[in-house]
Amino acid sequence: MGKVNICVKWSYIVVTSLIGIISALLLAGTLFSHGYFHEDEEIDKMLAGIHLMYAISVITLLLPIIGVYGTCKEKKWALIVFTVGMIPCTLFMFDFERRGLAMRPKVAEDMKEHYLSLLPLSNASEHEIEGLRDVQMELQCCGLDQGYLDWGYNISESCLCLQDSTNPCVEAPKNSSLSHRKHDQPIMIYKEPCLPYLISHASMAINLVMGTVLGLTLIWTLSVVLCIIILCQLRRNKDTPPVVYSAEAKSGNYTVLTETAEYT
């Protein structure tokens, strides 16, 4: 077998060790998520994704261990197992990235359709109203599509502008449910609806996930490339010193090194 370049060898060890650490963290996060959502009513819908995350995290945790062993001991079979196992995982991640980028417009459309179905807010359930109130306080907005008009007469108190608000505010209507709070100064509420902010935050979350997936995929691809380079180096024959023929050796020109011992 040939000799492996030390820089390639240590680069591969560092990259595969990083993959192993990330996979261990991914496995821990999957276990936590499974336990957290265990009693959730929609756990059945999440099981397929959770099981997939289990499979990916376990496989990508075992393969780096095999790969590092193969590099340190120069075992071709271990490096081949790593390469054959990581290539399908890398292709799966590339496909996941493609699907994620393609689904972004659909996610925005589905979110818009879902929240618009809550209008008018006077007919929404208490659970949905409570969630919208939390969103309004967090994102500093009011209503969903047409601002405070979506609330009608009963404008939620979560629409009230804070003194340190960064979003624009407008004066609340005089004939709204908030008019009884103060009489000496106008009541200010958030002007912008919440739906654009919700869609924007969802898009940012998808972009963050896709960026993370792309980074992981590139690291996996780099590990496969380094592993293939190591395999190619191991397949090379070791360099043998050239044989030099001497004319004097052919003619039998030798020198006596020791005297013949005399025996009595």
C-alpha cells in the first residue's frame, strides 16, 4: 500500500470528527424533541420525521467512527464503508435542500390562507385569539390583514402601543372598546397587520434551516472527497529504490576484507 499524505489524513480526521460531534448533538436534540412532544395530540404526525432524524443521526454518528478507524489503521474496507454510506446521505441532504427551497412560496401561501380563514376575529376560537394576542405583543402589530379593523369594535388590548415601540402606531377609533381607558390623551395602537410579519419570520426560519442543511451537506461532501483521496493514495505502490548495476561487479573485481585464519 502507498503512503497517505499527512495533511490529507489529518484534514479527514478533523472533518469526520466534526461530523461525529454534530451527529451526536442532532441525536440528543431528536431524543429531547421526542420526549417533549410525546404527549402532544399531534405526535402521530411527527413520528415519521422523528424516526427519520433518528436514522440520519445514528448513521452519521457511526460512519465517522469507522472512517477515523480506517484512516488511523489504514484499513481500506473501513474507508470504503464510510464512502459508500456517506454518499447516499449526502445525496439525500442535497435533495432535502432542493425541496426546502422549492417549498418556501407554498409555506407562505399556506400561512396566509390559514390566518385569513380566522377572519373575522369575532368568530375565532379562544385558543386562536390567545395565540394572536401573544403574536401582537411580540411582533408589535395589530390584526392580521387590515390592521386593527380586523378586530371590529372589540380591539384587543395587546394592540396598545408601548412607549419604546419601533413599529408605527395610530390613534385608536373613538368608538372602539379601548375608548374608555383614557380621556385626556389619544389611545395609540399598532398600525401594521401581523400577517406580513408572520410570513417574514417563517421565511427567515426556513432560510436559517436551509443554510444549516447546506453547510452540513458541504461538510459531508468534503469528507467523502477526502476519503476517496486517501483510498487512491493507499492503492498506489510504495516507491522502490532503483537498482544500479556496476561494471566492476560483473568483472569480479573484489577486495579481500579479512585474512584467512591459520589453523594449527
